[in-house]
Amino acid sequence: MIRFRLAFFLIVLVMVTHIFVLVAGVYSQMPWFDVPMHFFGGYVIALLGLACYGWLQNFVEIKSKSMQKLSIFTPMIIEFVFVVGFVMTVGVAWEWYEFLFDQFVGFFVENFGVAQISLADTMDDLFNDFVGGVTAWMLWRSRK
């Protein structure tokens, strides 16, 4: 089981990296750097999702009998949907944060540029979050 402490530590590490990269102007000098940041963001949020899923299993038991009617819903598929759904929910919330920040914090836009360049950038960010989340889940499943 992924430990919450590890997930939170890695999330803080990604956030500190993001702040450093933002202040240093790396995103404006190397726009491609946004891709690995979203990938690793999705990856570490998936680790938090796995920790939450493991914790929830202490309270909710997934029984095979209840899934006989819908045999596609195996415990592995439920875990995948939970973790990737968790990643995508956080990813969408982050994109909303960037959009609202651009709208209401003029100082930031004047000094660092906009966070939301375009709809295509938003979709690319969400795709990279998704790929990071799926990668984390696949690596976790391969270690079980």
C-alpha cells in the first residue's frame, strides 16, 4: 500500500519545483517543461489516490458476488477508475485554478505571463496528467 506520507512528500516536491520553475521563468523560456511537470503531477496525485483507495478498503469491501451481473467491474478495474478519476478531478481543478488566477491576479500575468495559453494547452495538460496517473497505476499494479 502507498503511504500517505510518501504521497504528500512527493506532491510537495512537485509543487516546490513548480514554484521555483515559475519564478525562474523556465516555463516562458522552455514551454515544453510544462509537459513533464503535468506528467509528474499526475503521477504523484495517482500515488495519493492509491493511498486513499487502500485506506478506503479498510471500510468498504469489494465483493465478487455483487459484481457477477457486471463482470467487467473487477476489483482491478474499480481501482483503475478510482485512481485515474481522482487524478483527472485534481487535474481539472488545477486547470480551473490556472484560469481563475489569470482572470483575477493581474500582477502575476504582467510579470510571469498567462497560465492558460489556450484550450489546446489545457487539453494537453489534462492528457499529460492522465498519462502520469495511468503510469503510476500500472507501475503500482506490476509491483503487487
